[in-house]
Amino acid sequence: MSLEDRRNERAHWIALHRAPGIGPKAFFDLLARYGSAEAVFAASSMELERHGLGSETLAFIKAPDWQAVTAAVRWLRDDKHQLILWSEEAYPPLLRTLSDPPPLLYVIGDPRILARPQIALVGSRHPTATGEETALEFSRQLALAGWVITSGLALGIDAAAHRGALAARGATIAVSGTGLDLIYPARTTSHGRSKTEARSPR
């Protein structure tokens, strides 16, 4: 990563988010204390240790995985890929009200949909045929009424919810539990060809 990229505050948010032992609460505590993610990385080990950071976290902050950050920055060069920071106006307002909101949101698609009224439909990965049909029809009707359908991109009820929204030409949000760079799990078709289906690891 170039020196210019390392000085970029968004790159430092990505790096801090990847630090072991740094969850949302610790992330925002550090941000409030130092004023910026870049300033956290500039702080001394002794100072950071006084704030309760463990040895693994300190080691990462002193030697961040810039290669992984570079890969994330490269991913964002695609026009369909977005990164929304908690501090930015585009961050979903209701999500911001949580006690521990995710500091970063990686998005594929139109991020404006995140701020629209939503209904979540989630359920079993192994529903009955009737349950799957009901979920699809519920989702379709709700989408026709203007709701954004949000689900987990899992097989079963989640997948039916997404299909129902799309059948109504509505909007749907798939929340990926693995991150957008990983399709989980890889599957093989009956013909032996490689196939992947995205789902959350519940």
C-alpha cells in the first residue's frame, strides 16, 4: 500500500476494523479518545496498553495487515461496490441507533436502499414446501406494497423471501454473515460441476 493510501482515513478505518480484539465498542471508544482511526495507529504502544488493549491487538496496530487493506481498497474500485462508514451520512439511521452498530458496511448495489422502510423475513434452511411458498408470497405482497425485504441470503425461507421480492420487481437486501468476499459454503451439483450458493453460516 502506498504512503498516500496509508494516510487515508477510510483505509485506517478498514485496518482498525480488522484488528483482533477490536469489536464495535472498542472501535468507537478508540475513535472517541483519539479523534480519528489514523491517530489510533500513530499512538504509542505504552499509551494504547494503558487503555486496556491486549498484546495481539497492540501487535496488529503497530504492524497492520496493509495487504488485506489494499485488497479491500481494490475491491471498492468496482462502481457497484461501496464502503459506508458509521460517521458518514449514507449510514442507515436506524442501524446507527444500536448500542454496538457495525463501524463499517460493505455494500454491493445501491446503498440508498438501506435507508428505506424494511421488513425482515428469516427462517429455516429446511422448510416444508408450503412454508417456502408462503414465505415467497408474503415477501412478494410486501414488496408490492413498497417494503424492502431483508433476509440472510441463506437457503430455504431466506432465499424464498429474496425471490418473492424480486418477483414483485421490488428491492431486497441480503445480509451476508461471512462478508461479501466469501461465498459459504461451496457446493457441487449432481453433474459434478462446481457450484456456489451464498448463505449465512447459521
